[in-house]
Amino acid sequence: MTCIRSEIIGHGHYLPAKTLTNDDMAKMVETSDEWITERTGIKSRHVAAEGEYTSDLAFHAAEMAMKNAGISAEDLDLIIIGTITPDNTFPSVAAKLAARLGVRHGTPALDISAACSGFVYSLTIADNMIRLGQIKTALVIGAETLSRVTDWTDRNTCVLFGDGAGAVVIQAKEGKGDSSDTGVLSTKLFADGTQYENLMATGGVSTTQTAGYVFMNGKEVFKSAIGCLTQAAEVVAEQAGIRVSDIDWLLPHQANIRIIEGVGKKLELPEEKVIVTIDHQANTSAASIPLALSECLESGRIRKGDLVILNSMGAGFTWGGALVRI
């Protein structure tokens, strides 16, 4: 029995030119390279230039992904972007990007606000639409300019975040319906709104009429993150009928090296199977997974046929996972 799968046929990523090292951060707030590295695993982060917006980052990642896939804007049936840092409160970044890319009139374009889980949420929605036969080809992006909602005087949060974008093009493909197929094999999404105030922006349209800054209850986020990320990985593996130990790579949201290592240990995976890019990207929220995925595909670290779990957790709390065979 055949089934429809969403195959990744193209990937792209973009990081702004400007970087801030930990030594740069130490000139701005009371901190040090040693302190940041030990607690987070971050050595540097990229920051968007003045006048460089989330839509610009998304555009560069999208162009690379579409070129990589060998498609044009007219081939796209959907654009979906995970972001919590849109250019404007409305319309969506996806709508702005669609116009810039020259996507044909009437093609749906939407943003998903699920914070760090934004890419996994977006990928899940696009995959479901493909499997239902509603669309054939989708551009799925995670893009953020977190520097615009970072309080650069708060030493507890300003060292954590960076800007960037990552993208994939997924397209309908027939499969056998088992774990040997190429493409998205399983997905699962979760949320717990009771944790709303533990990770949030201090502003909003309806409350302060400002964007606000990132606020994080670090202890509560850390306590939940390892469990949520582990759960997401285990569930998508089980849904596909495989063991977590069978995967080639775990590619988790890049939030904190201690969280990443904790999840790897809980899943009993060797360190060499756990992808870490936080050192040079920092936490880029919805962009972190597609950024890392594209970089690893570009370098050849992740290869055709590899089985990869993408798992994320962020504000909401939201969390989720996707099992993909490249």
C-alpha cells in the first residue's frame, strides 16, 4: 500500500553578517566568555543590521532552499513561517515574502507563532496538507530577529539569543508507508498554557502596545525542557515504529548546551549522534532547527538516507517533534 510523504528536496539558511562574541558581550554587561560558555555553550551570535528585518533573513534562506531544490516561485503551493519577531504586527512575514519571491496570485501564506517550536509546528502543518492532497510543494521557514526583543542590559538573557533563518522545501512523494520511506515519517505537537508566564515577551499589542523584551524563568524552563524534548523524540520514533537508538542524528532546538546534553543522555544516545550548533548561532528560536539542518546538509554531515529526529520546545509552553528520513 502506497502513501504520500513530504520529502525534503531543498534547504537553505542565512545568518546576518554582524557577530557578537562573548568578549563583546562582556563589554556590554557584567559577564565573561568563560561564564557564558560553561553555562550555555554559546561562543558567538549573529545580529541583524539596522534596516535588516525578519523578512530579509527569510528571503535569503528561501532563495537558497529554492535554488537547492531546483524550483521556482510558481511551483510553490504554500509558504509557512515560524516566527515570533514579524516585521509588522500584521500582515504576516509569509505574505511579505510571497510578494518578494513572486509567488503566484492566491497561494496561501501564513505565520505560526509557537516560539522555539515554530519550525516543527510549521513543518507539521505543511506535511499534513501535503498528505491530505491539498498541496504538492511547500516552503517551510523558521526566521527570527530576536535581537529586537532582547534587553541588552539584562545579563541573564542578552547572552542567549541570536538572529537567523533556515528553510526547507518539501514536496509530495509516494512511499511504501513504512520507516524505510524518504521524507517526514511522523510528527507530534504538544502545548501547556499553564506555563505561559515562565517564558514570554513583556509586551504585546493588546497589553502594553509595545513589543516588550524576552522574559524567562530559567529554572522552570530548564526543568521542563529536558522532559518535553525527550518526550517529543520518543513519541515520533514510536509512531514510526522505530527505536530512538536507530536514528542517525538527533537535532534538537539549540537553546542551551546543558539541555541538549541532558536530552541526549536521557535518550541514551552517544554524543556524536547529537547535533550542536549553538556555539556559533546561539538561540535563534524558530530558526535554530532549520538553520542547523541546512548547515549540516550543506557540509555533508547529514547525508541522503539519514534518519533524523527534530525536536523543539519553547514559550507557551509548546513542544514537538518530527522524524525525517533525508
